[in-house]
Amino acid sequence: MTNNPPAPAWAPAPTAEEQRADPRAIGFAQRYPARPIPTEHEVDTGPICLTPASGLDELWRSIVPETRTRANDLHLPMVVAYAERLCAAYPQADRELVLVAVALHDTGWAHVDESRIISEGFSGDWRKANIRYEHEAEGVNVARRVLPGLGYDEEFVEKVCEIIDGHDTRPVAYSLEDALVRDCDRLWRFDRAGIAMSTSWFGMPASDYVDRLAREIIPELITDAAHRIAEADLERSRRLFRTEVIR
Ligand SMILES: [Fe+2]
Ligand SMILES: [Fe+2]
């Protein structure tokens, strides 16, 4: 008897080629041809703990159960704090859309089989693990459940869902708002709190992890503001954890 995992209950995700050919991806790439996307506005590269996020209190209260999984009570407010900085650097983006999408983006982790988060979500090719698609689909369900009661209209809710669906697994961004969500979701890893959580999740020494951030994550950042914040955070974290010596 084989032990195949149950088939996913949703349609298979489109391939990377199909996603790059999506009119939304093409439109975004045409609107913002320069990468990383430049900004003429000031970028705050100081420690994120100096500029915590504010507001969205009703939204936060409605997702408290979802913050109890996978350190979402640390991850989500930190990522929203980074999102506020990126929105200040790109004022042409829909700030409300970015902040709400970020607050909700990982709530789906609370509705997947927790034992598989570590076994699938942090090992092998973790970006392609089924559990990653499941946490996105479940996050969309959370958004559809909580947002209408907070006064958000259907069009806004669908925009939020489009960003949540694929935030980890879709290789390309479909809009500036989508890009900012992706960037701030990565930025938290450069702060000392993100490094502390991630090294324990991945079972990796801090020196290896900061090397990996520089090698693999910085090149994925889409906006110049995110690049500058990541470099500044990484430099501080390297010095704090003495990673040039302790390796
Ligand atoms: Fe995620
Ligand atoms: Fe996340």
C-alpha cells in the first residue's frame, strides 16, 4: 500500500511560464521596467523596532487566533511595519491594500496541518511544497471571512485575495502592491528578530543564514527601497551576532 499524500482540493497552480505570460505580470513589468524599482522618496533604513506599525486594530483583533501559529504574532506586525516604510517610499501604491494584504498574508498557516509546516514547509524545495499552496488558499479564505464584516467592499477583498494567493509560490508580481507585499515579507528576515526565528526554523547557524540572505534573498527584492533597508538591517545583524568571527 502506498502512502500518497491526499490530492489537493483546488486546481493545479499554473506553471512559471504561464505566470510570466499573464497579462497582469506583463503589464506590471512594462509599467516598472527598471529593477530594482527606483524611488525618489526618502527611505528609512533604521532598525524596524523604532517605527512600529499602527492602526488596523479591528483587523488585528479579528485574526488573533491566526496569530497563534508559526510566530505570526511576531511576523505579521513586523512585516506590516516594513510595509508602512515601503508605502512611504512608493506613495503611488494603494497603501490600504498593501497593509491589509500583509496583515493577512500568512494567516492561512493557522488552518493547515501544523505537523507538516516543519516537515514540508522548511525542508527540501520548500518553495514548492504543497503546504505552501495550502497556506495561501487558506489565507484567502480568512480574508473573505473577516474583511466584509470590517466594511471592505467586494472589489477590495478580491484585490487582497489576489495578492495573498501566490505570495510565496508565484514567481512574478502582478502589481506594485503585490511587489511591496513580497518585499516586506522578505525584509523581516534581515532584522535580528527574523534571524532568531529563521535560524531556529531552518536549524542553521546565524553565520550561514546571513550569507544566505545576502546570496539568495537580496537578489529577489523587487524595489530599491527594500534593497536599501535589507542591506542596512543585514549589516547591523552581522555586527550584532558577530557572524564574521562566529562561523
Ligand atoms: Fe507565506
Ligand atoms: Fe510571510
